[in-house]
Amino acid sequence: MTSAIRLSQREYEDFLRRPENLSRRFEIIGGEIVEKLPTQRQLLTLDEVLTGGDVLPDFSVAVRDLFPTG
């Protein structure tokens, strides 16, 4: 959801407090409200592999390679 109306900080906070928005996540990008979609999270250890799933089906990288420990 994107709003075409630019809001003040107070208006944005009021928008977040609406009952229909309490369990949703939003951010302001370029002065417009944008709903965050990345709701599925998975915690990986250094011994696991991060894959691109359906978005990047050919992508995979060892977590250890992203965060070297020593």
C-alpha cells in the first residue's frame, strides 16, 4: 500500500495507531507510507546456507562466508 498524500510525523503516528494498522509494519519512503512486506524470518547459523528462494532461485551462499569469524 502506498499513500499519494505526504504526511507529517504526527499524521504518520496517528496512521500507525489505527486499529487496522496495529499488527502491520510501515515506513516512510520519499515522504510516502509504504507497507513492509519481508514478514517471514529465519535465523541461520554460521554452518547453514542462505538461499534466494523463489526470488533468486539460483542464489546460495554460506553464512560463514558473509560473516567471517576470524
